[in-house]
Amino acid sequence: SGNAFLIYTTQGIWEMSIVGGEQTVGFRRVYNGEDNERKGLLAYPNLLVNLGDAHLYGGKDGLYLYNQFYTRPDRQEWLHRASSLIYDSMDEASCEVHVAGIYGDEVLLSVAESGATNQCPNVTLRINTAYKVCDKVDFGFTTFGNFTSQDIETIRDFIINNEICDLAGLVAIDADYG
């Protein structure tokens, strides 16, 4: 996020930033959950997604939003009301199996309910961040592949575009990336 890397723990939220000099990085606790009865802390390590302008994650008492410009995690009312769709029946002992994924404007939070077969996620909360609406899907996912496409040129294209060498020259040295 910006010039910082946020680290979510069960005790608080830390910010790691580049400071330069002999000390390359610095750490600063930006939110102390111990001072706030552990409210707003990440409770389910796989229920964390990057929305671009903030992180959405699952705390013990609901869903929270946070970025480096917030003074504390924000439990927005519309998300909090919808989180009861999965939180009321969530198997809290199986915190490692709950997973989150993001696809465009939709965030999917799949959790295992108490008594779920093999403690696998069996329900999903679908959150549309553009319209701020949620619904419950009656099946779960066990994993998500979060991927953001980056349109960058390859080394081969860089070499050709900057006229360092032409394709024939790359072929001649067996570096045409065929």
C-alpha cells in the first residue's frame, strides 16, 4: 500500500517502510489491538484481500477495512450486517480453512460452518464492492487464485523495441524465446 507494507498480526497491525541509510526498513505499529480488546485484528489468516485502496479482512467480530491512512480498522455498517450471514454459523475452530478471493468488483469469502463435512468451506459470502451489496451462496470454495494482470514488456520485446538487437540476432544466439 503506497510506500509501505502492512503486516497483520493477532496483536496489531504493523507498517514496514523503506527508511534508507544503514537501516534499510523501519517498522511502526499503526494499530495496537491489545489496547482495544483485540477488536479489529485479523482472526482468520486466509480471509484477507486487497481491494486496491484498502484491505478487507475477517476479524473475530466481523469484517474490517483498513489502509495506511486509517487511524484504526473500520467495521462498516453495511458489511457488518451482511457478515452475520456467515459469522453466525462459522466454525471458529477451523480458522485456517476459511478463504477469500477477489474478482473485479466481487469479493468471495468461503467459510466452513460448524459441522461442515471434513471442515471444508460450504458457504460463501459474495460482496459486490461497487454497489455495496452482499448475498450468501450455498456452496464453498477451498482455495482462490488471486491474480492481477500486469501489462509489461518481456526482455525480448525490450531488446527489440530499443533496437539493442533485432529478432534475427536473437535467433542467431538462440535467445529468441521461441
